Amino acid sequence: MTAGQAARFAGRTCLITGSTGLAASAARAIAAEGGAVFVVSRTPAHAETLARAIVADGGFAAWCAADVARESEVEAAVAAGVDRFGRIDAVYSAAGISGRRFGDGPLHEATLHGWETVMATNATSQFLVCRAVIRRMLEQTPDASGARGVVLTMSSTLATHPSPMHFATHAYAASKGAIEALTRAAAAFYAPRGIRVNAIAPGLVATPMSRRAQDDPEIRAYLARKQPLAQGPIDPDAVTRAALFLLSDDARMVTGQVIAVDGGWSVSEG
């Protein structure tokens, strides 16, 4: 890391939803580059542990427990972040679920409960978090370049590149497709107001959420072919590098984009 990179987030606050996996990786990296991190998670123990670890390493962090699929809790969490750090310069809306255990699956097998749970937790939560943060950003004084804030949402390669044999969770794919559409529409509307909105679309990453797939020998062999750059599951820090680029001024001319960090998934037959 160069001295310039180390200062990319100095004086800035980033709200991050989620407290494990990709969210935790990004929180640690942003703090290491001088940013203040406000962690929002429905699992208080995870959020507190992450924030305490960042502070112990000399960074700035605080946390708040909230279910990001609930409007009142999202509004309260964003208000708490502003109260703690004064403003929100960026949001990385990384929280989400795989809905298999709730009844997600192929359409003919999926349950309504599975569909509604996945859409609420993945897509509705993005709407609620982005809305609450953008409302705050619109009130903020633009910086020297005219920017008021940055929004980064979480999609998936499955939104555009299905894997019918191993990942036939249709509600999950639909929720991620909705996120991409929301991202583009918001980016177009808020660009003149100095707010950038992008999405990141990872392949299968080595996180707690993907443990079932990681532990399946057949899927691991599939990933070695489907994600040839990684030869298996992608390391979370590889996704974080792309996320930090999009959240920083390095990407100040980038908005309305969905950036795939998929280890080659989208261009490989598998």
C-alpha cells in the first residue's frame, strides 16, 4: 500500500451493512486507509467484535444493531451513524443472505416464504439503506469536486450468469437483478446531485454464507473450472480491493456500473 492509498479515506465515514465476510474485510481495509467505519448488523456480537478489533488496531469504528430489512431500524441506524461521526460519505450495502434454508430454489420447488424472505433481506434492504443514506447525503455540503457521497450495492454474478446445476436459487438471482436495476436508475438520477451509485457483483467468495458450497467436493471442482483466476472460491480481500476503488475518489468518474469480481465466472464455461 502506498502513502497515497493509505490516505484515500482519511476524514471520511463509511457505513457498512454486515459484519462478517465481505463486510468485515471492507471495514478493516477502509479503517486501515484512514476512514471511520460505522458497522450496521443484525448480529450485535459480530458487529461489536469487528468494531472493537478495528479500534484496537488504531482505527476509528462504531457499531449499531439493526435488521436492515426493517424500515424503522434502518432509519435509526443511519441517524446513529450521523450522530456518531457527523456525516456519511459512503455506504457499502453488503448485507444479504442465501435463501435456500428458507425455501428458495428452482421456481417449481420454491416457496412463497422463501421468495419473500430473500427479496426482503436482499433487495428491500438495499432500497431502505440506500434511501436513508442518500437522504442524508443530499443535505451534505459537496466537497471540492462537487461530490456529496458514494453508494455501493451488492449484486452477484448469478444475476446475469446462472448456474442451474449447483446454484438454482431463483429468488436469490431475482433479488440481485433487482439490485442492479435499482443501482442504475439511482445512479442516473443522483449523478447531477453529486452522488455516485455503483454495484459490485462477486462470484462465489470464501465467506460464511457460502460454507455449504465450499464444503461440497463437486462444487469445489466446478469452481476450479468456473473461476479459473481463483482456482476455487475467491478470497474476500480480492473483492474488497474493487469495492474500495469504487468507494474512493479513484473512481470519481464512475457511476451506474456493475463491476464483476468473479474470477472469470462470466467468461468461463465451467
